[in-house]
Amino acid sequence: MVTALLTGFVVSQCWRYGSGPLSALIYFKLITTAVLALVTYRKRQPTMTFYQNLGLIPLLLMGYAVSIDLLLCAVLVTLVL
């Protein structure tokens, strides 16, 4: 939910100001997504046994989630610009 709000913020700023602040927005998105992923990973570590029983590594699941989020953000920014 929070990453969707961040994506919306980044896309709206790209819509409003164009490609000028794009590098700062990309760094902002990367840093906040990494911090949120780390907090979520640490908070959900004890409850990840369901995925571990399926043979999935929780860190790999976080990596997929972050990758999909950043890819979606890149696609939306590309469409806006």
C-alpha cells in the first residue's frame, strides 16, 4: 500500500514537472522502497514459515515484490513522460 502511494507520488511529480527532477525521484523511490522492504522483511520474518514450507525463500519473495514495484513505477513514469 505504501509503495503504491510512493509510486503515485513519483508519477504525479513527473507529470507536473517533467523529466527535470527525475533522477532525484528515482533515488527517492529506490531508497524508500529498500527501507520499506527491509522493515517488512524484519517484521514478517517469524510469520514466513508458510512460504518456507513451500520451499520459497522469504528474501527471494521480497526481491520479487520490490522488482515488480520498481518495474511498475518505471513503466508508469515512461508513459507519463
